[in-house]
Amino acid sequence: ARTGPAVPLAAVDERGTTPALHRIRRGRVERVPVRLGLRDDVAERVIVESGVAAGDTVLLGSAQGLTEGTEVRVRRDPVGAAGGAGGAAAARDRDTTGR
């Protein structure tokens, strides 16, 4: 079985012919084509078999509308702060192999 990081379904951009994720690389938005694996609709997550690695920061929801190459800075707000956990626009991938 193939494994890889699991990302929220909201992170996957399926508008084109190939699914993609928008990640932050060296402080800029980068669109990355990905190969998807097992999808868990209950947990609202999908395995990414190739294209990104565990630890990459990917954009969610409306943050995906940022143009590739846009400079961004991820701010970590404490839970409960304005724009904190409920309004987070980026998510860290986690490795589903237990590493």
C-alpha cells in the first residue's frame, strides 16, 4: 500500500485536469501537481502519494486563491485568538506512516 502525508480535502485544488496543492516554499506560494491516494470522507482527509512531503505547509480554502509566487508569511496565533485555530488558512501535512 502507498503511503504519504494526509491533507485536509479542503487543501486539494481539483479545478484543473490534475489535482494540485498550493504550498508555501521559501516564503512564496507554489502550485504543485499531486497524485492522490486513499480518501477518507469521514475524516475529510486524503493521502498524497507524490508531490508534497510531510512537513510541507499547504493552503486551505480561500487562501488557495493566492497567485503562484505571492510572498506569504505564516503567523501562528494561539488557540482562541482572533484568526486562530478556527480561521487558520494553512495546515501542516502529517505523515501517515507513523514517522
